[in-house]
Amino acid sequence: MLSIPAPDWFLEERIKLRFNASEVLESGNVPMARILEEVKSISQEEIYLFTTPFFPAPIIEILSNRGYNIWSRRKENIVETYVTK
């Protein structure tokens, strides 16, 4: 999932919300509930972006099972995960 090119639905200007989950993780907390809640607010044309220091497989599986489209890419020391309906 990290090595595939950007999907057709990805456009940088469609990003509505951004969340740096790395900060939450570094403080010892789990950002999953916040991500699951915030992603509900995006429309069909919008993208939710969250960043983590690792590939967030559990949250990606949950979002995928709920019908969201997901694409992740590694940028330096972080993984950017883009979510849309």
C-alpha cells in the first residue's frame, strides 16, 4: 500500500482535515477514536489526512471495512494516510 502510485481520487486541494496522530501517540495515548470520529465529517469529495510514525494497519482495516477509500505513503519519517468516502 505504501509503494503504489496515488489513486485517481487523490488531489492535494481536496484535503479538508489534517491530524498529526504522532503527537497523540508520543504522549502515550491512542488516536483511533478521534480518527474514526473526525473522518465521519468529510463529504464524498473531501479527504481526511492523518500522519503517524508507522503504517497504521488496524485503523486502515477498520476504515476499509466501513467503506472508506484509503491511500498511504511514506514521507521521510512519517506515514501519511489519506481517507475519502
